[in-house]
Amino acid sequence: MKSSKNNSISPLAPEILSELPAIAGVRLGVGCSGTKYKDRNDVMIAVCDASTAVAGVFTTSKTASASVDWCRAQVSDGKGRAVVVNAGNANAFTGQQGIVGVETVVGKVADVLECPSTEIFASSTGVIGEPLDADAIVKVIKDTIANATPDNWLEAARAIMTTDTFPKLATATAFIGDLPVLINGFAKGSGMIAPDMATMLGYIFTDAPIPGDILQALLYKSVEHSFNSISVDSDTSTSDTVLMFATGQAHGTGLSDIQSEEDPRLDQFKEQLDALTLDLAHQIVRDGEGATKFVTICVNGAESDRAAKVIAKSIADSPLVKTAIAGEDPNWGRIVMAVGKSGQAADRDSLIIWIGDTQVTEKGYVHPDYDEQVTQGHMKGDEIMIKVDVGIAKGSATVWTCDLTHAYIDINADYRS
Amino acid sequence: MKSSKNNSISPLAPEILSELPAIAGVRLGVGCSGTKYKDRNDVMIAVCDASTAVAGVFTTSKTASASVDWCRAQVSDGKGRAVVVNAGNANAFTGQQGIVGVETVVGKVADVLECPSTEIFASSTGVIGEPLDADAIVKVIKDTIANATPDNWLEAARAIMTTDTFPKLATATAFIGDLPVLINGFAKGSGMIAPDMATMLGYIFTDAPIPGDILQALLYKSVEHSFNSISVDSDTSTSDTVLMFATGQAHGTGLSDIQSEEDPRLDQFKEQLDALTLDLAHQIVRDGEGATKFVTICVNGAESDRAAKVIAKSIADSPLVKTAIAGEDPNWGRIVMAVGKSGQAADRDSLIIWIGDTQVTEKGYVHPDYDEQVTQGHMKGDEIMIKVDVGIAKGSATVWTCDLTHAYIDINADYRS
């Protein structure tokens, strides 16, 4: 088994961090509140110009954090001036004090920006159940905003990290009609990763002129096949949040109003947004706590796309599959087990499994030409591909995950995160 | 974190193994087929006298083993002469050859016992997807039956072990009316443990005169609150099987026929059967792969008993909760998270959590008198109690699990089981 030590960068980290260009109408500031981390920035504020549209997707957890409750209440207005994020404390399960904490923090940001507090969004990430020291955050807000600059993406991505070993950034360009637009995004997440209709923390910014309701529709669809299709440990966070801001300040000639998410001028933008959210989601898997393998699981032949996703997640979340991958063992019997336990329709005697490019099974049994040496070679790599056809209908889904190693246990048994 | 080394006996094992008395009409034989384990018995045959009633509960896996398919097809007749079990190979996902394998094995047992093969049950446990060497098993069947004795319970329980570190046995007595009866049971299971309407392997024998259909009803109810309420790793086996045989040979005076599962004369028998299945289920958790803590999770206040069980399992199966327990950290925020991700109704602001006897939360926040030193003391013990009231209605459930340690990863990454 490969090792992935605490505090060192994940062996699956991208070799180069993306460099993000400025986006007209967005500035990023970072500050150090000292609430948990003493020697690094732990507050991030992204400030957008007035009349920026906003969209958001949030955790389905029944014990969502006070910050998530706040954002959910405000997002339907579609107006977003800023988002303030603190790392180290999730402000989840903190009762009335937690609600007051969010209101205090967003109130201060609104004061400095001279706007309604309902246009200020907030996220908190870290330990659940400890009181948020809102005053410590409030103290650094004014300076953090004053020092915000358009090129501060890397420091912004670093300031929201908790057990992450590298900052997660991505950028894309697209044309909407003749108008060139930019999309930037950054995210955090490493453990407690199994979003369901939502995700860990992700912030996406564009200068495209897209109204809030259309932005919401585009974001929702994009999240389903990216952040909502990854799993590190099958645990769903109380704080999962993706927010997207559109400043509308891209310069160009005569783009008439976008009035529908079906407007064909949005096709390339959708494509690029999907690629960007997928890139960030993959970076989260690559920084999965203790991960040494990046695993792609494709399921075809299911009763529906939804059924395919349930089966893919059943494989992705199985501790026995994940430990076999950590041990570089092509133990495909555990994949059969995980398909079987998913509860979704599957035809045992039509089930086909591939590991890498090698077909392992046929007609409910091992393939006559199957050579385990070949799949063993594939398992030794960093990128593992598992494909399954369950032989029922045409539903398909892809899910990404990582292996389960000793380092996951070290990180979560020995530290309170 | 405490350690639980491979190949040594679980630190949670019972100090004394139960000694099981003979049950009239039951003999147990063991043999060594040499198919996987070379230096131990790996075949067990329990032979019952003619006119023994049988009941069974099986895995809900969509990729059930050939042996499970066979048992399911025969059990409705309610007649059971014998069960033959092999350890080391699950005969799951072995296609047509697997079906022929079961038929060959049960056919041989039926020949020796001179009875229809439909009265012979079979289980296989071990690696999934490898062909079963039925001939090797067939070779030892005659001698195994010839050497079967009424007092061979311990060797029978040992012969069906795979990654188990100790044999699991239990015995009970009850009166049905004035008739004293015996119940014996043994089981195996250590990993791939998250039964759903079924379980790992368990075999229960009684001399009580109970017809097959009533036996089935009693067994089904008993399994729901025992084998179906435990989880080691959230993975559901392809081979889960509980079979119960009633020889009807208990001697006594004038017990008229039992014609209904509601017969009040069965009350004590039900109670003792439930205690026995729970005892065996707890032994499986105590032998959970890598386990160092035995964890009881009680959920109250849920929308229904079913909802309570889903919440309890969400806590029991959370890798973050399990690693916190391994690390002896009373990280109750992760319990909040697991309640939230369960998808069941819960009122965050009424949620109450206890660790041991200590109330941790109140009104959606940490309890004002909460002293973490007290819960830390509880977490250092071997027996962890987590109680949750979700504040919605009156549904309740209890689920048992163990912690997630390095040894689980060693066992499953480094060995193919």
C-alpha cells in the first residue's frame, strides 16, 4: 500500500496550480482571525460590484449549519455583493448563538460595503458544535475588504482550507454569442465528502451577464454531475455550499439579454462551467483524506441514470472496495458485492465488470480470457478505472472517489477536524 | 488508539465460550476439503433426523450466491434434513458452474442420508468470484456425516470461520407450556457485515416441536432486532444466511400442537430465541475486523421505528464517527453530521445526544453543564454507548457496531478474503 502522510501534499495533487485571471467586478481579500489556526489566513471575503447576480446549491443535511440556513434564505433574491468564509469552525449545531454569529459577521461586511446584509453570503467550515467566535472574525473584516485585490485567487483558496493539503482552483473561458467571458472557481474539501444535491465549499465567479434565476439553473445542473458525483468517505457535511456570482461586466458588443437557460448562446458557457466544476470536484477527490488513488467508476445499463448513480456510489462508498484499491488488489468480487447491496435492479448473470481496459466478467462469471496479471498492473497506477454494465436498461452515471488508507484513519482518529 | 492485530483474537471476544448441550435429533460433523485452508477443517455438516422443520432468512443482495438461491428455493417446503457449509469460497458470481456446484454438493449429502436433495441446505463463505471446487467437498462428505456427533458444536462453529478470530456460540432453554426445550446456535462473520433483512451465516437448532411456517415467522422477527441491527463496515454480503432447524424431539408430557405464532405458550421461547440471536449478533460485532470498541447506538424520538433504524445505521456506518471512536475522541459533532445525512426527519434544535450517561447537547447546542473530560473517560472504555433523541415522534431502534481502525485496513487491503 502506498502511503500518504499527514501534513504533506496529497500524492494525487495536480502538478501545477491553475493561475486565475482577474474577473471584472470581483476582488478577493484574506485575513487572520486567529480563532483556530494561528499562523495562517482563515478568513476570505470575495467582494463583487453592485448588481452582481448570485446562485447557490446547499447541503441536504437535516442538521445544516447556521451559515447554510442564512445563505438559503437569501439566495432566492438573486443579488450577491460578497461572500465571507471562515475556516476552522463550522458554526453548525451552535444553536441561537450560531444564528447570531452569522448575522454579526454578515452585518459587519454589509456595513463596510454599505449594502443590505441580505446581499452578503457566509460559509463556515471546520469543527461542528463549537461556538463561533464572531467577534474575532468581525475584527478583521474591514482590513480584509480594504486589502482585497482582483488577483488574489490563490490566497483566497488557501484561506478556506481545513484538512486540505492543496488549494483547489480552476479557470475557463467561453463565448456567449460573440462575447468572450471568464469563469473562475475555487473550492475546499478533503473529508466528510459525499454531497447529495450539494457539496463542500465552492465559489465560482464569472463576468458573464447572466440573470440570477438562469444562473441558478445552470449551477444546479452543473453540480449534479460534478460536486454531487464525488465521494471520499460517504459522509455528508453540514456545511456543503456552492455559490456562483455573475458580475455581468464582460465587455463586448451588443449582447442582448439572456432570457432563458435554453438560449443556444449559452451552450459553450454551460460546457465550460461543467468542465470547471468537474475540475474542482476532481481536485477535492485528489485531496481526499489519505488518498493514494484517484478512482473513476462508470456504471451503464441501469434502470435509470438515478439508479446508475446509486450503484456507482455503492461501489465508491464500499469500505471493502476502497481498501482493496488501497492494497492494489483487483478484488472484483467486492465490486459484485457492492452492486448487489445497492438495492437497484441488476442482472447477476448479465453483469459485466471492467478494470482498466480489461473485461473481467461475462455471463455472471469470470471471463474465460481474464488475466489477473493485467488488472494487477492497472491497480498499481494512480488512476483506477472501474466500469460496470448491470444489464438492465440504459441508465448511466459516473462517480469519482479515492481509496481508503491508514492515513484516513490517522487524520480522523487522531485529530478533531 | 488501541490495536487489534491480525490473526490474534479480538480484544472484544467473550472471556468464555458457551458450552452447548446436545439437542435430540441433531449431529454435527466437520471435515477438511483443503480447498483454501490446508491446516484446518473447512466443511461443516449439521444432520437432523427426518421430519425436522426448517426456516431461513437470506441476504437481500441482488448478486446473491448460488447457495443462497438454492436455500431460498427449498425453504418454503419447511423440511430440513441437513445443512452443509464450506469456508474459504463463497460460490458467489460463479455462473452456471456455481449452480452445478451446489447441486453436486447437496446431491452427495442427500445420497448419504437417503433423502430428497430438496431437504439439504447449503452455505458457502469466502472469496467471491472464484470457482467452487465441489469435488473436493464431495470427497469428504461421507466421512464427515459418518463422524457427526451430538456434542461437536465448538468444532462446527470453528469450521465455518473465515476472517473470524473466535467461534461464535450461544445456547438457551425455555418452556413451551410445560415442555422444557433447548435452543443452540452458532454463527460466523467479521467483515462485509451490514445485513439488511438478513445476515451473515448463522445456524440455530432446537428440539422444540414447532412447525416450519411458525418457525419462519419467529425467526424472521428475531433476526430483525439482532442480526439485522448490526454493522461492521456497511457492506452487505452475497451469502448472508440464517437457518433454523426444529427437530421436535423434546420429551415431555402432552404438549398439544402449536398452531399459531401467537400461541402464548411460545412467549418464553420467543424471548429466549431473541436473546440467543442477539447474543450471536453481538459476538459478530465483537469480532468485527479490527474492532477495539463495542458500540451501542440507541435512537429515540424518530418518525417511526424504521426511521430510527435508518438514523442509527447512519451513525453506525459513518467512517468519521467510527474513526473518532477508535481515537477515543467524544467528537459529538460527527454524530450531528450523521443524523443530518440520514435523510430522516430530525429537529436540529430539539436533538439531544448522550455519550455514556452524559447529556452532551440541548436545544440545538452543547449542554451548559457538558464536561468533555467525563465523556473522554467513557470513550476510553471498551463499551461505548451513544444515545440520540431526534425530537420528532416516538420511533426507536438500537443498532450495534464497532470502531474503524488501522487493523480493518490491514485485513482488507493486504489479504483477499
